[in-house]
Amino acid sequence: MSTTTGSGSLASALEAQRERLLPCVHCGFCLPACPTYNRLGDEADSPRGRLHLMQAVVDGRLDAGSDAFHTHIDRCLGCRACEPVCPSGVEYGTLLELARETATRARPQGKLTRALLAVMGSPALRAVFFLGGRTLRSLGVARLAVRLIPAGARLGGIRLAFAMLASSSPPGRRLQKAPVNAVPSRAIGAVAVADDDSVGPVPRGSRGRVAYLEGCVQRGLFERINQATVRTLEANGYEVVPVAHQGCCGALHAHGGDLRNARRLAGANILVFEGVEIDYVAVNAAGCGAAMKDYGTLFESNQEMSTRAEAFAAKVRDVTELLSQAGPRRGAPVSCSVAYDHPCHLLHAQGVAQEPLDVLRAVPGIDVRLIDRADECCGGAGIYGITHPELGGRIGRDKVAAILREEADHACTPNPGCMMQIGAGLLLEGSSDVAVHPIELLDESYRRAGYYSATGDSQ
Amino acid sequence: MTRPLAPDVVRGLTEIVGAANVITDPDRLLVYESDGLSAYRVSPRAVVLPGTSDEVAAVVTLLHLEGIEIVPRGAGTGLSGGALPTPDGVVVGTARMNRIIEIDPENRLARVQPGVINARLTEATQPYGLFYAPDPSSQSTCTLGGNVAENSGGPHCLKYGVTSRYVTGLTVVLAGGRIVKLGGAGRDSAGGLDLVGLFVGSEGCFGIATEIEVRLLPIAEGVRTLLGIFETMEAAGHAVTEIMGSGLLPAAVEIIDRATIEAVEASIFAAGYPTDAGAALVVEFDGTEAGLDLGADRAEKCCFEAGAREVRRATSEAERAALWKGRKKAFGAMGRIAPDLLVQDATVPRTKLPEVLARIAEIGERYDLKIANVFHAGDGNLHPNILFDRKNAEELDRVERASTEIMHLCVDAGGTITGEHGVGIDKRGYMSLVHNETELEMLRSVRAVFDPDRLFNRGKVLPDPLAET
């Protein structure tokens, strides 16, 4: 299976994808959409350049183990901002995963990447890893480490990792203390939200049965978002069905090119979710949702599994899609302003732009400010910030600057990965704020409205 | 094949721009082997990405001393191979020089670095009620430096004119690293001969513009966009003749043929063009509100008289944007039909459009090639897109022969070999169709004024008798 020289067998994964590469006509429309090209100016760090390198490997003109292929394929954020601007409809995300598989078979990934993927792929290691993380977080060690470790290239990655951990803390009192008096809501584009409550209480289950992905990082560090997912869905008429023994969705593995383990993890989850009768699978992390909606492609070479994968993928929705579809029901005022940023794996990979804003719009008193270049990646990109601290840090600082310019009470984005990257960026800039998920705000709004009083409030 | 640069040259370049901005690894250089015209492939010896005017000057000085050819490159979206590397050359890219230096709304001027993307300038000037008029179809990605080199046009150049009309000043690095300032402060020429006009459209053969001053225009008060649907290309061509002959001055008149409609409608930029139509005609009027409806009504009448099946009018900015997106992304969308395409670019007198289009279709049939047409009909600027697969060598040969025949056809009809894409490498062989030896000698002499040693973009544009073939 693993060969070390020659590109013939190594290129096979890409060879099979020749068809997918054909539509690229080298027009270059993707260049300005690419965060790495915009900052480095090297076309090898643009989508067109990377596709050209993939094509060269397929054609046998470039060794899959070469520095060029390894470096530039690895340096891609995987944000897929190039897809919506491509007139030819090149499936860049899928091609990137295949290219990464080819590249890593020719030349193993860095130790850090491999270690992180191994941890995510194993329930036991994951449990220990996140327990450690939560302990360091709650003892304040993470925040302290950020202050004590000097900024600089040598320890930059470790400092960022601690900052990310610290930034996964709940917004806590800051959010709960937001004023209750309802100043008029402002949505994007300064359109005032109607004050009438058109969506009233709905009997639980009337909108369908929903299972939700507990997730690795979500379960490990953002249990509060999982709880908010359950509560807000139930308050909007969904019946949430627990699914035991579920595991990692394999998104990090797929995006990293470890397609074998991605299929193993995805297959296991498909099996477990097939065991319950549900209409939807809700996801509150954009990267996971994007990967799960694409399970059909992941298993395309396996006829039996691909049918099952497609059936599963058809049920996957971002939690904000389900809430938006239901109205969503309006809660009580939470007067605050938020600087909103789009997660790439929602906006570009899933085409979900409006639904998270609909969720925010259901919170009276909220002032949503779309930040400048909200469609550009924050540099988090899974584990990119840790594996590429320099470039990821640069992209992250631009994002944080755009957020700070809005002078809002909270940074807000519907994806834990982006929340940590942005939160870490804020922390490193000396701000004590953390980023919040839109459903956390909706959850707070519902808590104040008393929608949970019958079932109790676990906050 | 490509000779690597001597280590001391690489060291010299690295000292100027930093190691990250000098690319010498042959694997990485593969990415630069084509521009938007991917039928040609040549790897350069190196790529250098300077960040400032001074860095460009230092890089050019060093390369000049070594006698190394220089190929300027913007976003690499050109369609005549103008930024195609030469085997002995070093590519100097302007991608990192992407800053808008100044917007001066009172004088309606902007100063930019060459790597600024065309559309970004209009985005940045919009808050002042201003825009930058030349709008190549690649405006979302092409750069102003490249626009200056190619004297780029675009759909709205029918009314507004091409790049040369808007460039009022240039800072240029010449061979040997000399820096000169041409024009400036809103004047095309600082006195004397119009050197700015000479430089615009020089296709990278004169030097590298490192700072560009352009004129901005106030955004029109209103706009009307029509879509005419025709059963045949010929009928659409007649409508264009009618509209232009009636004394109207539309901002743009564009024709999209059936093959292009199919490609666009299959893409995410689907504009709602009917896929069973023979041709679609986009006509746009802009200006002060008064009179716009009148112009649109008259154009509509012309369309119906030429046999239009249907004429639609965009009723919202979103509808208008969708109509244009379909047109502007047409080139990229061709990737859905074939892996490679050769976009031709030629002009013919407007009245010859129907006849020339029929002959192009006939050429396509004879060579068994799919040719999709999408073009600026108002000024007779044709863009036949020949679709092919480079891996089929026999087909590639037919593409070349058909392409040559189309070029001869246009010249014979009283047209010329390029409307806006430039000559680059692709049209070099056709120069003698439109210029006699005396004229070519004049062009060479003009070039020698800027670059006596012919180091900038050698082998492009001019069929250089001394250059290797």
C-alpha cells in the first residue's frame, strides 16, 4: 500500500479524478478569492496553481513526494472560497482531499498533524485529551500560559493552542448580564425586524425527529453548545432523539487527506445513526456538517456504501438551517451587538449564509454587524492555525482586526473551530472576550423567555 | 530545456525581495508555465515577486546587467499568451503590489499599484459615487497593470472606450532599472509627445508600470438592461446593425450564441437564458434617467423587427447582475464543455457580422470543431471560442488551422487581428497580415526607445527577426 518512490501508484488516487480536473480552463477567476494567494502573491498558493500541480502529478510530470506538491497542497486552508467563484464548477474541496491523500502516501504528514488525527480518531485518546483540556481551562492554566509564554515564532504554536483552549470558555456572565430592555433590533443591512411574534409555541415533535452529532471538539470543549442545540431545537417543535455510541465524523481526517480513516469513522457513524428513526441529523459545527453532507462522494467508489452514505447525507442539516426552517420562534430580549463572521464550511462548502442570521434575528434587541470580508477564512481551518502558525496567524490577525473595528459586544460565528481561532486571536490582542455561537444567543433569549422553565435550565 | 539561474543571480534577487519571493524550484515554476491561454506552456527560469517600485527597479537592473530576459506578469489571466514565460526569461510578477495608493474624488483620479484588481478599484471608489470604466470580463481577477499592458477593453467600452482613455499617468521601470514618470496629475501628457498613450498597450515590451494614475467617472444615474432572444445568430446580428444604425448609443451590446448559453446555464452563474434559443443579445443603456426608457424602447423595437422571439427587461439590480454574470463568466464556464479552449479575438466592421459569423460556423463544421461565440457585437469585436482537448494532437492541429483561417477571414472582411486581448505570442504570426514591413520597422524602433536590448517580453508582439523562433 505505502510506496516511497515513483509517482505511478501514488498518483492513482488522483488518476481516478482526472475527470474532476478537466473542467479547469486556467481562467484565474479563483485567484482573488484565495486567502493564501492574497497574502503571498505566489500562484502556487492559489487554487489554479494547486490544481495545476495536481494535474502535473496526474500527468506524471511532477513527483507526488516533491517539496512543491507537499508544501502547496499542505498550505491550502481548505476554505473552498474558490468554489463559488468558479464558472466551471471545479470540485476543489474533493480534489484537495484526494491530493492530500496522494501527497501523504508519498510523504507522511508532520508529527503534529498525525498525532492530532490519531487522537480524534480514537474515543479513548479523545476523552483523555479533552479531559486534560477542560481541566487546564477551568483551572485558568490556559489563560495563564498565554500570558507567560513569550510571543514569538518558537513557541508561537503552543501559545496559540493555549489561547484556543482558553477561548473555548463559556461567555458566562457577560452574556447573561446583557440588558433585557428591548432596543429596536437591527439586522444586516439595517432592516428593522418586525416586532410581531409570528411563530408561536409548537408541540414538540411536530416538525420532525432530529438526532444530532455530538462531535469531538463540541463534546470535549463546547458541551454548552450541544445543550443549546437540543434546547433550541425542542423549543422550535423538533423532537431530539439521542444516538448513543456515535463517534468522530471523520471531517478532520478527510480534509487532511486521510481518507481511509475518514471512511472508517464515517461508516461507523452511518451505521449507528441508521439504528434510529429520524428525519434530520443536526450539526452545530460547519466543518463536520460539510463533510457529512459530502459522505456520498467519500464513498463513491463503493456502490453499496455510497447509497447508504447518500441517504444519510440527505438528512444532514446545520442546526441553524433547522431553526430557520422553523421560523425560528422569537425569544425575550438580549440587548447586545455582535460582529458576525461566516464560517467557510457553512458559506462556501454548504452554501448556508442566511440561516444563522435568521437565528440571530429571532433574538429581540440584537444588533448584528456583518464584519468586513466576512466571507474570508479566519485562518482556523481545522488545525491549520497550529500547523501553520505564521500564515494562519497572519490571516487570523486580519480577521480579528475586522471584528474589533465593529466595536461590538461579542464576536459571533456558528462554528466551534472558528470560535476558537477568533477567540484566541482576541485573547492574543489583549481582549478578554470569547466568540459566541448564534444558538447560544438564541438559547439565552429562550431562557429569559421562560421557554425552558418546565424542563429546567441546565446552564 | 530551461537553464537554472546562476547561484549569484539568485542570491542577488533574494537580497532584494527576500527568499520567499524568489521561486527557482522547477516543480514550483510549473504553475507559471501558462497564463489564461493554456494552449502554450513554457517554464521560466525563475519567478520574482517584488513588493515595491524600488524593488522592481533593483530586480530589473540586476537582470539587465546579466542580460536576462524579463517577462512581466499580473494575474496571468491574459488570453494571447502575453505573460507566457520565455525559456531564457525570469517572470517578474506584480501580485504583491496590490495597494490602492490614493483616491482623489474631487479630481476624479485614483493612483494604484499595478497588482490592484480591476473590480476592487470600482468597489473602493463606489462610496464616492465614482467608478473605473474599463470592465474586462475578467475584471473580478485581472489587474490594472495587466490592463495597462494590454490596453484592455470590456463590454462597456462600446460607449466608454478602452483603458488608454483612462490612464493619465504612469511610473515605469525601464530596462536598466531607470524609473520614469509619464504624464500625471490628470494629464495624459506632461507636455510634448503623449508617452502615456504610447506605453498603454505595449504588452510588457517597454517596461513595467509600477504606479498607475487613472481617471474615474461618476456612476450613471440609471441603467436599463434588455435581453433579446433570437432563433438564429444571423437575426441577432441584424438586430445589432439596426440598433447601432439607428443612432442610439448603448453602453454595451453583447451576443451570446447557443453553445455558450448551454455552458453558462449549466454553471452556477445561470442567468436564465433560454437554452433552446439560437442567440441571446444583451443591450444596456445608462446615463441620466431621462431618455433611458426611450432608448430601451427603440432598441426593443429594433430587436423585434430583426425577428426576436422575445425581449426581456431586467426589472431589478439583481436581475441585471445575473444577466451580466452569465456573460462575464462565459469563458470559464466553457470548461464544462471541453477541457481546453482557444479564445480568438478579432474585429470586423459591424455590418459584416452576420456574414462573418456564418463563415466561422462553416469553418467549424469543416474542421469538425465546436466553436462557441460570445462577443462585443456593438463594436464588431468577435470572440470565437474553439473547444478542444490538448491531449488529442490531431485535434490540436485542426484547431490551429481553423484559428488561422478565422483570422484571415476577419482581416479579409476589413477587420483586424485583435480587439482587446493583445497580440502576445498567439497573434505574432498574424502581424504581417495587418502591417507591412515599414510599419513593423516603426514598431521595432519605438520599442527600442524604451528597451534597446529587447529584454522585456522578447519574442512577443513583434515578429522579431533576431529572436530565436
